Amino acid sequence: IIDTGIQGQIAAPLMLPDGRLLCFVVDRSGPMTMKLWVSNDGVRTWPADESMVVYEHQEQATLTQSTSDVDFAQYWVDMQRWSFGHPAIRLLDDGRVFVAFYAGVPGCLSVRWASIDPLG
């Protein structure tokens, strides 16, 4: 187990044929985002300037998980506000990367996706 230094929660990894490792990550620690990270050196480094924001969630939740005195009622309210996540990633036959996740607002969620050229 290696600390990547990537802020976030659930992540979906994908090894590319050229040896790079991609990681599609849910980050609820700052601006709420779904980010695609890349390691070019066998997972030793994950340069922030090479990461890509795929989705930015507009509804901000109170970050009760980052405090030591967790109010569980507020935690469940936050879980309803955090209506995005569950990253999935696959390599397509044409060399592009397909990412999928859910996002929306409480009561109105949808599946979102993007096709990304990992070389571009």
C-alpha cells in the first residue's frame, strides 16, 4: 500500500497499454470534483498539473467528516447533498478512455459520462 497523496475517497484505476496508470477519483474535500489523475512513473508520483477535472459538483455540503466531533444527523444530510460519485473507467478500442459516474441534485440523479483522449 502506497500513499498517492491524492485527496479523495472512492477511486477507479486503469492501467494503460503504455504503462501509465489512470485513477478516476471522487474528491469531496475542497471543490467537490471528479478528477482523472495520471502516474507516468509506476505510481510513484501523481502530478497535480497533469490531473483533469471531469466534473465539478455545484452543491456544497458541510464537511462534517473532517471534524472530530461528528454530528451524525448532519452527516446524513451531507450524504444527501453529495449526490455524485461511484467512478467507473474503461479503455475503449480506439485508445480513448470512457469514464462514468452519477451526479445531480437530491431527488434528481443521472448517469454522466465522458470519453477522454489520454494523450490529448
